[in-house]
Amino acid sequence: MLSDDKKPTFGGLHTFSILARVLKDPEFGTIVDGQGIGIYSTTAKRFGESLKKLIDEWQVDTTNVQDVERKIEELSWMNVMIYGIGGWEEGQLFNADFFT
């Protein structure tokens, strides 16, 4: 039996699972780098519907404080991964650029 702090969250996918699906989906491999701030509107237009389907699988029970806390922790770790992995390239200095 799981202790209260180890119980699974309300439901839905973990943020890491959603990121893994994005990485595995060839559709998202067509995102063009180097568009600056315009990449957000371009990405929303081209991939918004597909991203929405994935996001809808991430669920939070807002009536349960523990679930909300776990989901906030998921988001925090996801951001750490995006920041750290996105800023690292072998043979290069770490580029701490969360924006791109």
C-alpha cells in the first residue's frame, strides 16, 4: 500500500510522458528553429490542435491539494529538463537560454 505522499496523482499523463510523445512524434520534428519570437505564433498555428490533444491528457484534481502540489512539481521538473537539455550541446558552452 502506498503512503499518502506516494499515492498516484488524480489521473492523466505525467508531463514527462507528454514530452516523450512530442519528441517521438515526427510531426513535431518539422518545427523550424531560428524564427525568434515568431516561433510561438507559428507553432500555435501549425501544431496547436495536436498539442491541445496532448495537454488535455494532463489532468489536475483541483479539489485535492496534494494532487495540485504534485502537478506543480511535475511542471517544475519539466521546466528544469527543458532548460537544461535545451541549453546543452556537446562541445559547446552551456547556453542558459530558456526563451528559445
